[in-house]
Amino acid sequence: MEVINLSEVNSLMSTFIQEIRDVNVQTDRMRFRRNVERVGEIMAYEMSKRFPFRKVETVTPLGKSNGFGLVEQPVLATILRAGLPMHMGFLNYFDHGDNAFISAYRKHTNEEDFEVEIEYLSSPKIDNRILIINDPMLATGASMVLGYQAMLSKGKPKEVHIASIIASKQGVEYLRSMVPENATFWVGAIDDELSAQSYIIPGLGDAGDLAFGKKE
């Protein structure tokens, strides 16, 4: 699996990620969601450089212009609920893409131990298509792997692109061991540690709660 860490080169995304992490900025729920969305937009732009394009002719008010357009639109998959703002960032750029939604959650047996369960999947067929699947936080990697495996019930994609804003080193290694070698992982930053409860340190907290409010 190829890992593309977009924080290795400073860009505006570095600023957005720092604001996403900042406890003072996090109090503004709308700004948190928008920054997550903007990271999704930047990742969509970077991914598009690898996708096939074809020549197209456009009629303008004064003549004709030759340019390029995507050969095909990807299937955009996200893990609910935390992935929704990032998903919208991708959809803003791949605006004709098909969409898939995966419901995954941590089912705790005690304070530290849990299993990730998939309860719901809504997706088109993905045979021979480009699949992009996002989850803003890749902690242990279990949710992403189970989400990817659930998507395979809808077919075999020809390309797999996985996207997270922040990942742990442990999560990256687990993902590497569980997805095809030709998959590509796009990430905004990789942090060193996981807590005893499997939260990324320093991370940013619970992305779903910060975007949409705490759940009971």
C-alpha cells in the first residue's frame, strides 16, 4: 500500500489541520466542519492528478476550446457519522460521483475493549470502478478495514483510494496489512501514539462529536 502523507510538504492544508486540532477553534462547530470539508477538497484535487482524463471540446460564446475532462467519476464512500463533512469535500470536487455510506461504530465491552460493528451499507455497484473511502480519523484502522470489506460486497474496484485526516502509526500498519498492495492511503498527518482507549494522541478528539454534537 502506498502512503501519501500530504503534511510532508507545507500547504494551506497544514493550516486547516492545525485549526481542526485546536481546542479553541473546535468550539466553533461550523468552522470545524468547514475545515474538515476543505481537507477533503484538497485531497480530491490531489487524487484527481492520478485519474485518467480525455480530450473534450467545449463551445464558448466566441468559438471552441479544447480541454480535458475526467474519463469517469469515482464512487465516494464514507463511514458515518464523522466522515460526512470530509465526504462533502470530495463531493464538491467529484460532483457527479456516486455515493456510498457505511454505518460503523465501536461496541464497548468495557472502558477499554471494543469491537467495531457494521450495521448499514448503502452503495452502488463498484465493479471495475475507482473507489474512494474516507474516515477522518484512522486510529486502530478497524473501522476503515471493515468498511472497505463491506464495500467489496458490491463488487471489485479497479482502484482503491483511502483517505484520513489524521492517522496513528499503528493504524497505518494495520491498514497496510489488510488492504491490497496497489491501494493508496492519503493522509493529512500521522501521529505516534494511541491511548488505552484507542484514541489518537495528540489527535483532535472525537471528530463526530466535534462536527455534530455529543452522543449519548
